[in-house]
Amino acid sequence: MRQIGVAVIGTGWCGGIRAETLAKHPLVKTLHLAEINAQRLDELKRKLNPATVTADYKQLLGSGDIEAVYISATPESTHYPMARDALNAG
């Protein structure tokens, strides 16, 4: 099967579990993380060695490497605009 680049937006408890699982998955070529908590982002950067880390999820969306996006941000009212932005980015 073909490997793909994957982004995780929001890496708190649930998003962190997703990011850790994706980092080990054989079908994930590259992992990209967006998190507004700088301490959490730094922690996962050291632990998972993602291709991209940023506090602004929109910076991830321009990457031609990302083919799937997991949205784990809170509050849940942010999910729609993030999903819309991801879909509009292609």
C-alpha cells in the first residue's frame, strides 16, 4: 500500500494519542502537527520527530505532502472551519 502524509490539528489528550499512533503506522510517510500550546508542541516534536510543527494549522494546509487531516482541536465548534479550510486547500 502507498504511504501518505498526515496532519493532526490539536494534540491534547486525544490528538496526542492519534499523533503517537500515526507516527508508528507503516502507511504514514510523514507526520505534521499543529498545536497552540507551545509546551505540548515541543514535547511531541521531541518525542515523535514530525516533519512539520506549527502553532497555526493553516501553515500545514499548504503542504503538498498532506493527504489526510485529523482534527482533534477543542472546542468542537472549531472543527467545521478547520475541516472547511483543509478541504479548500485540496
